[in-house]
Amino acid sequence: MVWLCAGLVLFHAVRFILPADVDRSIQLHLALVPRFWDQGEPFYWTLLTYALLHGDFLHVLINAAMTLAIGSAVARLVGSGTFLAIYALSIIGGGLAIFVLAHDSVTIGASGGVSGLIGAAAVLLYRFRDVDPRAQSMAAMVGIVVILNLAMAFSGGTGISWQGHLGGLAAGLIYGYAARPRGGRGLRS
């Protein structure tokens, strides 16, 4: 998971030193722009690649730190391969929510994946609630994510993709429930 976070930061650093026209081309081909699909551009890979792009170093550092902090709990419970699958599927879930709820937007950032990890961690820790005391704090974190995203939805103009956050959270909740524990430990459902 450290390599994933380092990769996000490194990708942003490389973009920072590239000529502006090259960076614009990267953004054009990796950002999630649903209306391009309407125009016949088959940019379906952008349901995942938009998570590689970030607006600035603070944006990428926050997403990398949250991925590391929350992802470590998920990886510890289900293993690194399942962690990566949950993260990627949450990014795609966030992208699909953006496609449906914010079709005219241009979206970048890995926060849909982070929200998905929060959802997966909450479900997994709930399933381990008898042996892991963090279950209540993760449930509270899910509540905070939902409340903040609803506040952003109703306030408008934040520049933050609440649609991607909620789509990622929903995907993480689903995949967190479906995930099998690492090492064959039994989970409560």
C-alpha cells in the first residue's frame, strides 16, 4: 500500500515537471469526462485513471495519507490483493456515480477510492467487532463522510465531487461485505 501512495505522489510530481502541453494531454486522456463518451470517444478507462490525477500537491498528499491510514486496516484484514481490488472497484464505483449524477463534470482525484476504503473498513471492522475495538470509530467515520458529502451536495459550488465520494463509499460497503478475511479467519455477518 505504501507503493500505491508513493506512486500517486510520484505521478503528480512527474506531471509537475512536464511541459504544460504534455500535462494537458495527460489530463485530457486520464480525467473522467463523461460527456466525451456521448461524443463517441471511448474513454472508458477513465473510470479508473481519473484517480491518478490530482489538482495540487495538497490534494494528492491528503488522498495518499488517507489511503495509507485507512487502507492499512483493510489490508491487514483481507490481504493486499483484496485491498487493491476494493480500492480499484471503489474508484470505479465513484466514477459510475459521477457518470450518472454529474454527467457534465470533469473529475480527478482518488477520493472515491478513499471513501470506498472507509466503507470497506467499517464493514470489515463491524464483522470483527468482537475482536477489534475500532468498529465504532469506523462506523462514526462513515457517518461523517455521508454527512459531509450531503452538506456539499446541498451547498453547491465546493469543487469536490460528492457524487464520487458517495459512489466510492457505496462500492466499498458492498465489497467490504463481500471480502473474505486473510488467513481464513471466520467473520461474523
